[in-house]
Amino acid sequence: MPKSFFFYDLETSGLSPQNDRIMQFAGQRTDLELNPIGDPYNVLVALSDDTLPSPDALMVTGITPQKTVEEGYSEAQFSRLLMEGVFTEDTIAVGFNNVRFDDEFIRHLFWRNFYDPYEWSWKDGRSRWDLLDVVRMTRALRPGGINWPVSSEGKPVNKLEAITKENGIAHDNAHDAYADVVALIEVASLIRQKQPQLFDYLLKLRDKREVQQLVNLDTKQAFVYTSGRYDGKYGCTTVAFPLTLGRNGNIVVYDLRVDPTPFIELSTAELQDRLFAPYDTRRKSGFVPVPVKELQYNRAPAVAPLSVLGIDSGWEKIGLDQHTVKNHTQSLLANPAFAERLRTAYETRPTFAAAIDPEARLYETFLSDSDKLRVETVRNATEQSLADYHPEFYDDRLSPLLLHYKARNFPRTLSEQEVVKWEEWRTERLRAALPRFMGGLAQYATTATTEQQFVLQELQLWAESILPAYTD
């Protein structure tokens, strides 16, 4: 089959891919000309009785746990739907901030349901692309032909619903997954129509080899980089310079907007203190971060050669000039020890205690070949055969994960001992989530609209129905 886009969006029970769950999935396949192919998807996924959703999230989406249970797929059914019908060969999965958010939920979904958490996004011609940075770079470098929204304070706004409104694109039900997908396709069509060269160029960058041709340590050169980490005042765009290796074969780049002089003599320990400072520390007045970040090749970063700034006053648009970039680059090249200390800082970065919950341990390591065969057996097993299947996994994450998989999707397969283990784990998980959940309910109790009051009531009933009596 020819390559195709699959535009998709999720509504979730919260913001954590490890702890929260997908509640709604919507998507539409198109050809590479952005013409729809086939029928759209718009499905719910049943929330299991081990999850208290965030009231914040549900106040936005309006989706209740009860509705997902009544109308939704189980996670096992939904995972199979995605692998067999959605993320098929030669599919380019596309979203809006999907690389940092939606894709992470998909990975953890597959992990919990005994599918490879990575193959859906790279194997057999598959790939993924994120339109958020495409929007940002288009706005920063090639804004012509598109109306760009600003806030009441005059600051740039790149939210999907703001872009659609500013350009007369119908988007009546923002934060509904299907409405957002339809709007996203329209925004993609707008960019492709008004700035086709940039659209096609950035599409190629979903292949990490294309990115590596521009950003590498063999032929170090300054390049244009658009990222949400950079100042929105300048279109989230700067000129960066590759310095050293980061984690997992990625690369650490320096923001040439900032004079490196104050950072060049910092020791490895001092660099680590700033690079990996806790959030509260970073928010304190006077904290000065090191102007570096890891560029991840497989996240379709929005990068471009400096030549793109030579057209249509590009340097002015991003608030930089060639003289500054040249001087700061020379400072970095004249002090190679700085890059070496940065490399050491990343290599010896502080580690956090390993998670206990197997569902949060996705990124610890890859599965062995022998475990991959057992994982495949699990997901292909019938309910009857699953009850009698007790594999000896090499990976210690998989046995408890199997218990959770059976409890959520095939509860009749559990032995009495397994029921006890599941209830212990479920109770502990609910107990940990309860304070934040109750705080969220209290926050909205006096401010909720009529529609939100209904959701609040449903949330209260949901909690009462799933909380063990001794969780108080």
C-alpha cells in the first residue's frame, strides 16, 4: 500500500502516561495530498476500576468513566484495533504535540497490553510526525498567507483552537478528540497550501537520518532550531550548535542566542546542579539555566540550515544576527573542555530510584528475544488458554504486568491468589491517587457549570463504586 497519514488525537484521564489512561481515541487516514481515506475512528476506551481520573482533565473533555465503561473497548481490544487497523505498514502517525504526549500514552498502552511499545512507530515503513513544531517554525520563518493568533497581551499563541479560529476553520468542539483531528487536518492543509516547500522539508525530518545530516558531531555547524523550550517572543526559534553526545545516542546542542562565557568554566558538578535541578529550584528568582538541551533525532525535530534565514528577513524574525552567532560559536570552539564536561555531566547524571510499579518501568530496558515470544503468546491467547498460561519470564516486570493485564481484560482467568494480589495493588494505587482526586473535586464544587456539575457527580459515583471500603 502507498504511504498515508493517520491523524489522531487522544483524550486522557490525566497527564501522566504511566499512571493515567486513554479515554477517547479519534483519527482519520488521509493520502499524502491530505484527502481522507476510509471512515474516521471515534471510539471510547473503558476506564478500569484501578483508576481515579483527574477532575481537571474531565472538566475539559466532559467524558465520564461510566460512559467509557458502557460504550468503550477494553484496553486489550483497543490495542488490537490500533495495531491491526490504524498503525498499519507505511503509516505516518500525525498529531499536535503527539511526540511528547499522545505517543507516550500509546507506548504505555502497548506495554501494558503485551505489544511491542516501539514497533508501531518505526517498523515496516511506519513513522511519526508532530505538527506542533511545524506550526511553530512556519510561524517563525514563513508566516505568509496564514493568520497567526496572539493573546490579549500581544503574545504569540500556537494553540490549535486559536489557529483554526483565526483562519476561519470550523472547530466548534475543541478538546473533543474527533473535532481536534478534523481541525488538525485543515491546519495541515493550510500550511501545505501556503508554504509547501517548508511543509515537505519538515515532513522528511521524521526520518532521523535526515536530521543527522544537518546536526552531527562530525561536521559541526550552526543550524536553525524551533522548539517549545525556546522563547516564544522569537517564535520558539533560535540558532543552535551541536556540542557533544547526550543520552541514547542523541546530541546536546547550545543556544547561540546566549553568550557562553558565564558557563564555559563551570565544573561538571556545577553543570549538573543546573542541568538537573528540581523544578522548584529552577523556578526560583536568580536561577540561571545552562542554555543547552538534548536534541532527540527520532522526535522529528524542526531544524533547518542557516540559509533559511537569508530569505525574507529571517534573522530579524528570530531576533538574532550573524555576528552574534559567529562570536558565540567561536567561544565554544575555543573551549572544547566545556563540551567534554557537559558530556560527562550527562553520562553521570543523578539517577532516580527505580519505579516499583511494572507499568511505570517501560523504559528500564528492552525485552529479551525469549521474552518477546512469550509476550506474543500472551496477547494472542484466548481467555481460556490465558487462565492456564503461567510463563517463566526472564524480565521481572512481566509477571506482575501479566496479572494486571488479566485482571483488567479477562478477570475470570484469575486464581484466588491472583485476585488477592490484584486487589492489594489496586487498593494501594487508588489510595495514592485519592488525595489529589478529592482536592480536584473540592476545587470545582462551587465553580462548575451545569454540565460540569454532572461530570462531578459522575466522578463521585465512580469513586464510590471502585474504592475498597477500607481505603478511607
